[in-house]
Amino acid sequence: MSLLPVMVIFGLSFPPVFFEILLALVIFFLLRRLLQPTGIYDVVWHPALFNTALFCCVFYLISCFFI
């Protein structure tokens, strides 16, 4: 018996972090879509690095919420 529950969907087993990553991706894309018209990407030094940090922050907040 493992400590973490595994979700089995149609015979495929997924770890719980998989669904947290999917939720973080959806929220990240929504945030990015909302931030683009504000012009923040004109001020940011490296947009790809900013996007990576934004995703990491969203994923951290979601993983803290589900624990």
C-alpha cells in the first residue's frame, strides 16, 4: 500500500501531482491571457523566465492548497 493515492482512469494510473499540474496549467494560461493586454510583458526583462516563474508560483499555491 502506498502513501499517496493513485487515480485510475480507464486502466491508466495517475499520481495526484498530475491533476495539480493540469489545474496549474489552466490557471497559468488564464493569468497569462489576462496579463498580456496590461503591457506587463513590455516591462519584463525576460518574458519566458517571467512565465516560468509565474507557473512555478501558481503550481506552488495549488500544491499547498491541496495538501
